[in-house]
Amino acid sequence: MEGVAAGRVTDFAGEADAADASELRDFVPVKRIALVAAPTHKARMRVRDDLATMFCKRVATKIKKAKAELEEIRLAEREIVESLIGNYRTVLKHIDEGGPAQEALTKAAAMTAEVRQALEGMDEEAPVDEVATRLEGKVSPAVLALVKAQVVQAGGFGAVTRAVDGFGGFAKQYEQIEKVSAHHGNFWEVLLYGQIGRDRAVMFDLADNAKLKFTATSEDSRVLDALAHARRHQAARGEHITAFTEEGKEVDISFATQNWRKAVVDKTGTGQFVRRHFEAMVFTALAEELRTGDVAVVGSEEYADWSEQLLDWEVVQETLGSYLVEVGLAEPGESAEFDATFFRRQLEDKLRGAAAAADAGAGLR
């Protein structure tokens, strides 16, 4: 039905719904085909509408849950902060003097003191014979001492790692830190992926070009470009994805709020995005663009590109004169060309007339 006006398709679909088989046989073949195709076309449009609406509603629900989670965090903040402080104190005790990490360092230093003293000042490229001479031929015991010292040192730092594992692991600690940060900055954005993550595959499926083909209704395609970048890295499971396209151009996320950019851009400045926050930001922005009409769904009705539904100016000019008379913007028989300049001058004249009447005490009519 490409090229057929949306209103005509709707009329055909309505006519086909009202007609029975015997009535359809009475139409000429071309119209009969049009009447059969129109309801199918409308049904496909409704399916696209339903999918786009489902996507928008799902995102809205996830945002609502993320904000509700933020409120719960506010209530539980004291418990989380106390837990983090306790965990931090334990880690410090493991690293501080007298702790396992420092004890391991001291022990490792003592185990290698003799070897280090013997090799002090030696050139890095010194021959093996010189090393053996300095160690008085005891090369194997020296190497063994160094290896044992490394094992002891690794064990000391392993105690710190085991302490963190006892708190639920590094990921759990980072998650709690993000929750506290979210509270202090009204930062619900960092919590959104925790809601979306469970339905990540569904969200990507709904935003798939095979089901819904998106198009920008203006020259601004930043959100769709970001969506394409997210799709390219859909199979990624790591913490980060690159912030650059395949052509080496940085992905533009200037459409996002400051909170989103703060969550998405990797703080180490290595040209990477935090994957989970980037995906959540893209889904949120796409739902908003669909809602406002800045992004359209090809073949949809409710989410159609409004700019393609505008009449050609030549068609408008044919009925413009009678329409202006009907709405009171022109007098019958008036032939002046109606454009933006004329419309503005007309409004200014009306405003001056109303202001003069008000100043004269006649009041507005």
C-alpha cells in the first residue's frame, strides 16, 4: 500500500470490513484487491503499534521500579553505609601494620634480603657467570628463596581478597557503593539496568530492525546511532564497550542528561562506555523519542512519521483560501498571498487593535 494516503487505506479497510463476499465480487478487480489488502495492511500497522507501545510501557515500568528502588535505598541507607564502613575497616586492618598483607611483605623482604644484598648494583644485562659469582654459586637456593617470597607476598594480598569475598565479592561491594551514590545524587539512572537486565534480551528483541524499523523524523539521528552501537555490541558481556564506532568516530551521547552521561562514560577516561548503563540509557532515550514523535516506526500508524503525513503545499494552496475565510483569517474574495509574513502582520494588527480598544476602555471583545 506504499504511496496510498493513510486516510484512503483506512476508508478501504472500513469498507472491506462492512462488505461481505458477494459484495466484494461486484467490484472491479483493482478495487477488490485494494479492499482485501487494506485490512491486512492495517492489521500489520496495529501489530507494529502494539510492539512499540509495549516497548515504551516496559521502559516506563522499569524506570518507575528504579525510582522506587531509590526510595527503598534511602530508607536502608544507614544499614548499607554501616556495612560498607565495616567492610572498609576490615580491609584496612588486613593492609595496615600488623595485618597479613604487611606481615607478608616483611617476611618476603627478610627471605630475599641476602639475595638482594648480593645482587645490589648489578647491571640488568650482567652475564649468568657474574650472578653465580655474587651468589657464591648458590643460584638455585637464591631462585627458590625468591619464589617462596613471592608466594608469601601473594598470600598476604590474598588475605585481603578473601576478606572482600567474605563480604559478597567485589561486584557486591561496587553495587552497594553505586546504591549509596545513587541516593546522594538522586541518581536513579544507575539503578535502571538492575531492572532492565532481567529483560535485556526482550528489550533488544523489541528494538530489533527485523520487527520495528525506526527512522528519525528530523536530521537528529543521535539516539538511533547510539541504538545501532548498542546492537553491534549486544553479544558483549563485559563491564565496558568501546565509545567509538567501527569508523573510529566517537558515539555522540550529547542527547542524554548529565546524570546519564555521568553513569555511562567510564571514569578512567579510556574511551569506553559502561555497557549496562549505556544500554539502559539508549532504551530510555528511544522510548522518549517514540513518545514525542522524534523517532518514528516505519509502517506504523500511531508512531508514524508525522512529516510524511503533511499535505504537499500545492494541495494546501487549492483549499487554503476557503479555509482562511472559514477560520476568520481572511475575508471572502481576498486575494492576498497568505504566508508567514502576512500571518505575522495580521496577528500584529489584531493585537494592536485589541490593545487600543483596551486603552480606550472598551475592553476586549
